[in-house]
Amino acid sequence: MTELRRRMIEELRLRNYSPNTVEIYIRCVAKFAEYFRLSPDQLGPEHIPGYQLFLVQRKRVAWAVFNQTVCALRFFYHHVLHRDWMIEHIPYPRHEEKLPVVLSPAEVAAVFEATRNLKHRTILMTIYAAGLRVSELTHLRPSDIDSQRQVICVRQGKGRKDRQVMLSPKLLEVLRIYWKRYRPTVWLFGQPTGSPDHTRDSSDHLPAGR
């Protein structure tokens, strides 16, 4: 590991960035340096426009990837190299606003009906009914399903914030069926990547009568 990479990882962790964001930022800066075949601390404002055009015109990356690169480079030059004057040379792109494709209730029901695997169907229904991100879903524990208050506790979601979302009776019924068959203990839908190794007893979570 190079000294610059080590310093950037430390700065990101000090500011409580998620492991996923740390990995993305490090990768973005590494690709920037790889493009010019120079260490990133040897690159300046004259290199930024050319790399941005490369991403847009040659690589045709999605807006999200382009934006991640901008954020990563801004962080690197500001917090690692302390070159605040570089920020103005790394502009944010304009974001095209497009309406998302929204499935009708009938189409959603058809997707659920076509998914025969109980675990997969329960995952899809939980994401849809609770409006969860995939990272939030994979970090759910059985104890996060509070059937008495009819809420799902989402811990350390986007922005490292906890929140609660409504638990519908229909989803609760599906979750109970799923729990009876698979009897998950630590993670509701399987252990997420990079999860802590500690366990927690969940034998009293989601029983049939709860």
C-alpha cells in the first residue's frame, strides 16, 4: 500500500465514511492516476478536464460514476494533499433529471407471483413494501422486525442514520412464513459482506404468534 493510499483511507475513516464509499473513492483516484500513469500527487488542474472528457466521451460512464469520481478527487486534493485551490478545477456535472420507471400494482404482483423461491420473493417484497436499499436489506436482523409496533428498524442506512419504516400486515405474514422455514439467526437474509463476526440470539424473533 502506498503512503498516499494509506493517508486517504485514514482520512476517510476519520470522517466516518462507509467501507463501501472508502473502496469507491480509493478506486476512483487510482483510475485517475492510472490513466496518466503518474502518481496522483503529481497531477494538477491541467489534467482534470481531459480525464473528465475521457470518462464522458470514451468510457460513457453513468452520471453516478462520474459524480463519484468528482467527489473522490475533491476529497483527495482537499483532505489528503490540502490543495484547496484544486476544488474549483473539479466541477460537478449537470445531472439529467429523468422520471423513474414505476411499475403498476398489477405488474408488481406479477413479479412476486413469478418468483417461486420463498427467500427471493420475501426479499423482493421487503424491498418494495419498506422502500429499502439493498445494503439496508442485507443488514437487517430478525430483531429489527417489530411486529408489535408494526415497524422495521433500519440501522445505519444512508448517511449512517437509523430510521423506522412501516411494516404492513401482509409483509409481516410473509416474513413469518419465511422465518419458519429458514430460521435465520444473526442476519435476516444472510450475512452481508464485511459484517461483524459477533452473533446475537434471535430465537424469540418473528414467531408465528408475534
